[in-house]
Amino acid sequence: MLTPTPHISVAPMMDWTDRHCRYFHRLISPHVRLYTEMVTTGALIHGDQRRHLDYSPEEHPLALQLGGSEPDDLATCAKMGEDWSYDEINLNCGCPSERVQKGAFGACLMAEPDTVARGVEAMIRAVSIPVTVKCRIAIDDEDDVPFLTRFIDRVSGAGCRTFIIHARKAWLKGLSPKENREIPPLRYDIVRDMKSRYPHLNIIVNGGITTLPEISDHLKYVDGVMIGREAYQNPWILSAIGADFFGHVSASKHDIVARMTDYTARMHRDHGVPVKSITRHMLTLFQGERGARAWRRALSTTAHLDGATENIIMDALGALEASG
Ligand SMILES: Cc1cc2nc3c(=O)[nH]c(=O)nc-3n(C[C@H](O)[C@H](O)[C@H](O)COP(=O)(O)O)c2cc1C
């Protein structure tokens, strides 16, 4: 089930939405759904499962995003995710990077709906939590609507009820992943069209959404909204989302900094996590306010020093207040 209502989530973002980032986002918003970075089936099956899967219980509701295409491997990894108490398993069919294409998964899978369907079927058989798919509207020269409907027909036929659609094509040749998030035009009309064609499915729109009025507008046409870069670069938007869409008043920024300080102390002391691995996600918390630059400078110049502890966070707050 999609919970809570409305369905608003923070996108999976490699190297950004790690567990520390998610913990920080969760402190600001108890309601938005959070996604892990993409984890490949190979990394889970052959690598350090604990490192890839561990998270703090506060992070729920939390989805594990998988990258892969081989049904048995996907089923094994989905089951690991369920055993780790994730709330959803999401399959990445939207990432256009060369590395991902070599592994034959990500966006290039959209050209192989049968393969995706077999993977989805295998995962659904293996777990009782929802299995969802994140995709683009199309790839390369494919005609958007017929291509996307063929994909959704086949994959929903395999049991997937929720499609998160990044409202752009992926151009697999000639554009970097970053360019692929900026250059292909946004086609929200196509995502909305999918909701009218498939009213029984959950259709979540993603791509280029940065303001509350935009979110409200999308929610008139589709079931949910996923926000990526804006949530990372301007995390306080999650507080405004909490207030507007969930009637939730978030803690103050200072309270959140205090709780992140406790978290950093715990992670550093008990798990040897470098302080900078946590503070890097907090640099933009005060964006747009007086003292924001002093905060950012203090955090980024001290966090990587040998012997840095959680105390640098309170020192940075001091720098912000002194310059504000
Ligand atoms: C740094 C970065 C890493 C990303 N990594 C992933 C990923 O691991 N899996 C995925 O499905 N999408 C990934 N994306 C794409 C986002 O999930 C999202 O679809 C895209 O940024 C468009 O949404 P936005 O305009 O709100 O940022 C990544 C995006 C960024 C900026």
C-alpha cells in the first residue's frame, strides 16, 4: 500500500541518499517516503550486505532500490530487503549511466519489458512488501507513449502496481547521467496520460519538481510526487512539505542540528563513521539565511580534519550565530 497520503518521496540518489542523509531528512519530515541509493544485486549477493542494507529504524517508511535484471538474483535481494524490514523494493529502470548499461540494467531495461516483467514476478513471489518500478518515459528514439504503454502493460501484468516515472526520456548514447537529468525535455503530460490510461495503478511523477505549488498541481493528476535534487540541495523544503501536506510542524533547525549532533556522536563513536560523512549532507540546511555561508564554511573546513568530532557541528552553529 502507498502510505501515507499524499504520497511524497525523496528520490534515490547515488552517493547522496545514504543512511546518514536519510536520517537527516527523516528528522525534518516524518512522512515522506525515503529511498536508498541504488544497490546492485551483485553488490548484495557478493559484497558486504550489512554495509549496503543497514539503516536506522527511524528511517521508515523506507524503500530499497535494486539495480539488476536476473530474476533469481532480484528475488534473492528483494528477500534480503524484506528480511531487513524495508517497506518496499524498487527496481531501477531509469538510470542511464554507462556502467549500468554494461551491467544491462537501469534505463536500458525499458527496451526489454519481458525481462523486467520476469524480474518483477520473481520479486513479488519472493516477498510480501510492495515491489515498484522507477523508469523514464522512454529511451532514445522510441516513440514515447507507445513505448511507455508497452512497458507498463507488460510490467503491470507481472504484478507491479506502482510506477515512478521520471518525466524525461533517457538518451543512452551521447549524454552523461547528469545531462540526462537536464537536457531531455520534461513531459509531465505523458505521465498524467498514464494515470488516465491506468487508473488502477499508482503513478508517481518525478523530475524537475522544486516548489510546493508544483507538488499540489501534480497531485491533482497523479498519485504521488518524488523529489530528488531539490530535497538534497534545499532540505528545508521537507519541513514546508510536512506543514502543507501532512499538517506536521517540524522541529526547529536548531533542534534538528542538536539531534544530528547526537546521531553523529553515536555513529562516530560506535561505528567509526567519519564526521564528514554525516555533516556533508547538512551543508545547505541554512541556505538563504543570514550566516548560512559561515555555517557551510565552518562545517566543510573542519569536518575532514583528523580528530574531528561531533563538536564541530555546534562550533559551526556558533559561527552562524556570530555572523548572523
Ligand atoms: C546525484 C544523483 C544520483 C542519482 N542516483 C540515482 C539512483 O541511484 N537511482 C535512481 O533511480 N535515480 C537516481 N538519480 C535520479 C533521481 O532519482 C531523479 O530521478 C532525478 O534526479 C530527477 O528528479 P529531480 O529533478 O527531482 O532531481 C540520481 C540523481 C542524482 C542527482
